[in-house]
Amino acid sequence: MDLNSRVQKIINYSELSSSEFADEIGVQRSNISHVLSGRNKPSLDFLMKIKDRFPEIQWEWLIEGKGAMIFSENEAASTPSSYSLEESKINDDEPIITGLFSIPSQEIDENTKREEEKSEISEPIQYNIVENTPKISENKNISEVETPIEKGNNIKKIVFFYENGKFEVFEP
């Protein structure tokens, strides 16, 4: 049985229509349609939404098709709870919670060294301010403007852009 047919079996198990099932698990209706038609395979996110909504469905059956579709009471009792798994991972030698503002001294030393290196590298930028420079261009009257040197290059259009965002177009 392939993954798409297992999704179909879950929909039948839920006794919902495809659109109701999509709304129930929080996916788009087109996703259900594409999975059931075989166009797409269900994504991990899609499968996790099914598992979250239907926790009685076995994950191994959903993913690989192995075992029974639904947990039996014997299997649920024999499966260790997540709490007992987490307890076995705790090491009594290491503190579980450290202080909110406690930072190991090694990290403080490294941060201080970095700040000192930054302050040595960055020097103030010196600017050369030149005052009373001569104007590069002077305002000339329109009559003083020379004609183009090459006769084939004539002015086609002049556009003035103003600071307020407006512009004017002049065509001679």
C-alpha cells in the first residue's frame, strides 16, 4: 500500500469528506485532491498535521506502511512515555538551569578581546574641508551658449527636473 492510499484510508477512517478532512487537519483542499489523485506525494508537514489531528494513528504505519494503522491498548501501555525517555537523558553532574545573566568567564574574555581589536582598528576618519573654492561653471545667458561643433548633432529635447519631483520638457 503506497502513501497516497494510506492517506485515503485515514480519510475513510475519519468519516469525513475530502474537503472536511482538509479543513480538519489545516491544509488546502487542493492538497488533498492532488495527493488522492496521485499527482503529488504528501509532504512531511502534511503527514505531521494528520498525526497531530489523529494521534491514535501509528507513525510507522503512516510513513512506511508497517504494523497496524491504529494503536491498540496493549501497544500503548508497552510504549514508554516521552517523559520517561527524557528522564533517562538527564545527567545529574551538569546543571539543568543556569542563571539568566551568567556567562562563562571564557566567553567574557573573548568578547572583551574582540572589542579591543575593533577599537584599535577603527580610527577616526579625517575629512579635508576646502573653503572658498572657485565655481566650476558660471551662469551664462542663453545668447552666450555656443552652437554644437558638429552640424549633424542637433538638440532634440531638453528636460528640467525640479527638486519637488516635477519636470519640464522643451523641444526646440
